Amino acid sequence: MTKIKANGIEIEYELSGPANGPPLLLIMGYSSQMTSWPDEFHEAFANAGFRVIRFDNRDTGLGHKHHGILPDIRAAAKAMAEGKTPDVPYTLNDMADDGAALLDALGIQSAHVAGASMGGMIAQLMAIRHPAKVRSLISLMSTTSDPSLPRSDPKAQEAMMSKPAAEDKDSVADHAVKTRLVIGSPGFPEDQAKVRARFAANYDRSYYPEGAIRQWAAIMATPTRTEQLKKLNVRALVIHGDADILIHPDAGRHTAALIPSARLEIIKGWGHNMPIAAVPTIAGHMIDFMREVERDRAEAFARPVTPGCCGRT
């Protein structure tokens, strides 16, 4: 892993897969480090020939930290309700700009862009704000943030709002496992010892709960994307689980319905996590979709240019 300057901040990132493979940018969700992707997940794409780019969102992992700036979440929500600009250090728009700037800094003209949960919101905004950079959009267990959509199940809300008993590694790892059992996937049981070990490793890499406050403020301060998604001209795949109690499956259906020609896959038994047992199904849908996009791009580039088209004679 290494750092690079992009969009005015330092971004920690990692590359895997063949250097000449079609690029795939993976964007993690709320308060989650890039190491939260299961190794089996990003390795599936590398083994399929894709150049995988993972990175730490700002305020997580080894990425840029906005130390000491603690936004008032309630004030931000009130400002949004009143149509005012909230006082927050950044929004999801800035985080989308981070992703686009990272691609620029790496010399990548365009990439398949996939995001999970909050990462899916960021991926959608990348497609809206930087359409030339997004070869295809893949939105995983995410939402348009439209206020008409069903709210999270009360059990999920309670789990996400709860805090660990203490700040030591064991307490934090135990709490994370407990939360995941609530919002996880009934159709894809996990080895809880392995899950706990991953959370403990992430704690050692960077435990930074302060950053979660600012990321939540960024979510709160970013308007719904409903109208903007209707205008997207990008190939899109939306994947959601029918057992997701944190972001209701209707949010995935809504996303796919808004984006012209988007493809929707609802996975039975999948909740709001990335269990290893579900990786072959989720990654399989993504690989098939990206390969289809790549084939269509290759065919388009291979077509003879019509005389007089595109400034040619």
C-alpha cells in the first residue's frame, strides 16, 4: 500500500491484478477501511484479469484525517431541511471527487467504479460529477438517499447507533461482531472467529472513531441523487440483498429504476455485509457485467469511422 496526492489530500491506495487489465475502482462504505473488503472479493477480480484499485476514504484507515473538526450532526440535518448549506468539513461530493482525482493521479482515464453502501453513494456521485471517468457504475447494497424510501429496521438502527463498552481492541472487535450479526446475511453464515480477527486487524491498522462522525455528517449533508440519476448515460449494475435490514432492498430497486437501462440483481439471503460465502455470487455478477461492457467498448472502437464523423474525413 502507498500514498498519492489527489484532490488536495493524501490518499492511501493499493493496486492488484494485471497492470494492463481493465481498471476497477472499489469504494468502501461508512467508517470502513479498504482492508474491510474480504481478500477473496478483490482477488476474484484480479484473477479475472481486472486491475483493482482499493483505497481508504478520507477519515478512515491510513487516509487523510480532518483531525479535531467535529460537525454538529443535528445542525447539519436542520440546515438541509431548511434548504441551507450545512457547516460540515466535506460532503459525499468531495469524496466522489477524491475517487476521480485518484484515477487521474494514477494515469487512469476511466474505470469501472463499484461502491458498497456509502461507497455506492459515492460511486453514483462519481458517475454524476465525472461521467468521463466512469466506464461503468456498480452500486452495491446502497441507496439514492430519497426520503420516500423505507427507513432502516429499528434493530439495525439500534445496532449502528450503539457503542462498544470500551475503546480497547477486544471491546471494539466484540462490538463490531455483534453489530454484524444484526445487519448481516442470514443466507450466508460466517465464521465468527474470522470476522472478529478481521475487525481486530483493522483496529491495529487504524482505529479512528472520530472520522465516523464526519463521514456521517457528509452523508447527512449530501442531497438525494434521484433527479440526477435519471440523467445518467452510463452502463450500471445494481446489486442488493433481499435480507438487508439496514438499507432496504427497495433502495436498490429505486436506484436501478432511475438509471436508464440499469441492470438489477437481488440476491436471496444477502444482508448488509460482504460474507465470504456470498463473494462468488456477487463478484460473479460484477465480472460478467464488466466483461460485457468491455466487449461492447472493444466492438465500438473497432467499428470503422463514418466519413465526415468526429472531425475526420
